[in-house]
Amino acid sequence: MKLNTKRTLLVGLAFLAICAFWQMYDFIVPLVLKNNFGLSDTWSGVVMAMDNVLALFLLPFFGALSDRCTLPLGRRMPFILFGSLAAAVLTSLLPAVIGAGSLVLFLVVLALLLLAMGTYRSPAVALMPDVTPKPLRSKGNAVINLTGAVGGMIALGLVNVAVIKVAGPEGQALSDYRYIYWAIAALMVVCSIVLTLTIKERSLVAEMEAIHYGESEEERRATREGGSGKLSKPAMRSLLLILCSVALWFMGYNAVTTAFSKYATTVWGVSEGAAARCVMLASVAAILSYWPVGIVSSKIGRKRMIQIGVLLLCACFLAAGLFTQMSFIMYVLFALVGVAWASINVNSFPMVVELATGSDTGKYTGYYYTFSMAAQVLTPILSGALMQYIGYHTLFPYAALMVACSFVTMTLVRHGDSRPEAKKGLEALDVDD
């Protein structure tokens, strides 16, 4: 059994556009709040947490709702198509809203935009396991994450080439990001249309159900109480530990990604472009790592690969906090951050949906995002307050502590791992569950 790489790449188009949007959002919106509207670091953190507050409720709701969708387009496609088109329209309006100079209007449009994004993120992510055989889901997730990293690189590349300077109300120079907003909106439209035209969801899901026919009974006996739909106590304990681990490493990683543009420009005194290049290097390293990580994970297992990534990420954050100015070593550290994050991301989501059945993949995808978003509700506010009242030097130690805690919880997980088998040649690229 081999992964249909072309089909998986097409499925990943939705995730590519999503990641491009969030990379743009995390990098630019904090600067807009600070420079255009004069918000403090703490209040900026509150606004940056708003998307995660909405996602905390929207992602599990729309994930479970898509499980029950019966429209001809499929379970996930209607949410992907209409959600992305609405988000594209609202994104394209941001330059005019910022130009109006009203913080209230900006926050209203931003809230509507985040609502649109929340309607289709879980369905978009759940589509991959829906149309991918279970033994290949880790490898498929590597391809999906690769497309997501490409989306992030696109957004960061736009920061380098599409920022223009304009005069502010008091004559100060301000950055204008209108071309970036319009480019991301266009990307979302193109990706959603191509995905809708090329992926016939219902026929592919029927194909997967035929492949998995007869396997579900063994899985139910292993993870369900009496073969029922309810998880056994050991499996439920592992699920909760995986989700807690997800929350902890997102608390650490998101604190850095949300505040890094401010940290780099304030502490190191570098330009936005230099900060973007640093983050983009992490994305490049992640892209180069996804495929090797999938291969290594098939040999040593998902759990161990995650643990390696967690330790590496923690070490990089601790080292980055020691620097008082930008240097070449920082680029090396961020490259290693990309490798570490790839090691975690390739394997964490498949460990969660491994405990799901075919009829509730969207619900378990919602669980994954509930915990990751709950963590990201807290971490921009907490890390922002620490930066404002204690100092910017708290950012990287805080991130390292959160990531270190996730290693402890991940060590206690007993379900959801892959079961490696010795294979040769190209078969070694497949990931067994």
C-alpha cells in the first residue's frame, strides 16, 4: 500500500491557505495593533488570543457538524469552500478598515474574519484522514504539514517583498500591508476552488471504507469498552495525555511565534524583514524535515519521535534566550526549531485520530484543536504580561518551560503510537499503525 502523494498534496491545499493566513495574522496583526492603534503588549496579547477563544468553541462544533453533513459535495467540502471564500472577502477588506483608523471597526471585522476561518479549519484537517488509509496517515500528515509550511513561507516571503511605507497621522513612517492581505485572500480563493474541482470527497471516502472493512472490529476491541463506541479507560487516559501534551507545546511555541516580531524589533533592533527571514528559515527547515521525519517515525514510532522533537525545541528556546543581539547562530537555532516542530507535528495529530472511528474523525479533530486553541488563548496574554511587566527576556525561558512540561505528559501516553515493522526499499517510507 502506497500513499497517493498527488491526491494528498491537493487535499493539503486547504491547509496551505490556512497556514498562510495564520502566519500573516501572527506576524502582522501584533504590529498593526501596536503601531497603528497604540495598544500595549498586554492588550495586544488579549486581541491575539481572541481567535483562539473563538476557535475553542468553533473548531470542535464545526468538526462534529461536518461528521453529520450529507450534502452532495461531501462532509468536509462545503465547509472548506464557503468558509474560505468568506474569509477571503473579509481579509481583502482589512486595508480599508485599518486606513479608517477605528480600532472598534477593525476588531469587528477581525472577529468576523476569525469566525469565517473557524468554520472550516477542522473539516479541512479532517479531510486527510478521511481519504487516507490508516497505515499511511502519519506519512500523509507529513505531506499536509509540508504544504502548510509552504503556505507559511509564502506569507513570510510577502512580508519581505510586499511591505510599503506610508506616513502616519503624526508624520511617522508606518508599514502598509495591503498587498499582503490581498495576496493571501487570492490564495485562499484559488486553493479552495482547485480543491473542490479535483477532490471528489464522497467517492474517496467510500474507497477508504472498503479498504478498512474488517479492521474496525479489532480496533474497537483494543480501544473501546466491550467493542462499543466509548473509549476504554486506558485509551481515554492516553487521549487526555496526548491532548495535554498538545496544549503544553503549543503554549511554548505559540508564545514565540506570536511575539517574535515584537521581540526581534525591540530587543535586537532588527527590521521586520530580518525577523521574517529568521522565522522563514524555521519553515524551510521544517519543509526539508517532514519527509525524513516520516521515515524515521516509521522506524522508531510516533511517540519517540515526538519526544525527540520536544527535547530539541526546548533546548533551542533556552539557547535563543541567551542572545542580546541577532547573530548567525540564531538562524541555526531557528532551523533546528523547524526540525523539532516537524518532528512533533507529523505525529501528534495522527495519534489523536488513531483513537477515532471513521464516523467521528471530525469530532476527534475538534478535540485536537480544542486543546491547542485553549492553550493559545492563555499563552499570548500570559507571555505578553510577562514581557510588559518583567521584561522581554522572559519570552524564551517561558516557552522552554512549557515545552519541557509536555515531555513529561507525553512520556505517560500508551495508545495512538505506530507499530513499526521491518521493511525494505520504498516500503520503508510507509508508516504502520
